[in-house]
Amino acid sequence: MVAAALVSPLAPIDAPGLDWSAGMAEQVAQLHRLAAAGREGLRPALGQLAEALTATSLAGFVELVSPTLSPPDRAILTTDAGAHLFADLREGLARGAEGAIEDELAVVAPWGIELTGVRVPVRLWSGAQDTDTPPAHARWLATAIPGASLRQFPDEGHLSLIHGRYREVVDWLAEHLHRSR
């Protein structure tokens, strides 16, 4: 591995000293709590969400998720990026919620890595208005990974950060790849 870029990252669920769900939208935190309790409680909730998302329109999707999002993220939903996100979600859930269940279980699973052993350059990007992966997670990771650097953006959320900063992330990774050759 040459370098690692972490964009809107979640810290481990057992991160010492981190109030893991603080700053998270309640619906997002609830899904994580269900996952931490196990697959059986998560399956009905994500099954219902998958049914709702695959049966609705783009306008219905925006209405469904807007209450959990910050203003910059709600703004992204009104762009082509929002339409692409919705289309990707629908396609991913078209055959059921099992993939989403596995993803959610992975979020709360032990990482199996000692962060102090990371020896490559690491940069984190975080939006101060992110209600999906609150900025405290990125700050925690930046202190737990030796030499990691953190870029924080006061006017960005989760989706807006990913949409608006992807070129910066790719350029940073490309620079490190180029240096390694």
C-alpha cells in the first residue's frame, strides 16, 4: 500500500473516548445500533427501507432522506449527483437488502488492525456538517493513526464533501502513487 485516503470515515465502534453516535442523524444511529445487536434485528429494518427506496421516485427518495441530512447534503440531492445516487441505491437494492445488511454489519464489526501500525501516508477529509459520519470520527482517526493529516471543511456535509472534493482526493492519491514509483 502506498497511501490511504479516508473520506467521511467512521471510526471503530469501540473507539476509546469517542461518543460514537454523537452528531449522527438519529435514523443513521438507529441502523448502527440494530447492526450492533445482530443481523436479526437489522434485517426487517433494512428490508423495509429497501422496499421503500425501490418503490419510490426520485422526489420520494429526496423526501425520505432529507430529514437526516444537513443543508449542503440536501442541496446535492437536487443535482444530477443526487439522481445518480438514487439510481445506484435502487439498483443495489433491487434484489433485496442482503448487501446493505452485510455493509451495515461490517460497519460495527471489529477492525482487526492496530492503527498505530499504519506506516503509509494517510489523509482524512471531513465535513463539519456531516450527520452520517460526524467529524469527531475523522478527528479521532487522525489522532490514532501516526502522521495522519486531516482536512476539515466547515461548509460540507457527507454527500457534498464526496461530490465536491473527489478530485482533490484522487489527485492526492495519484501524487503518492507517482512518488512511490
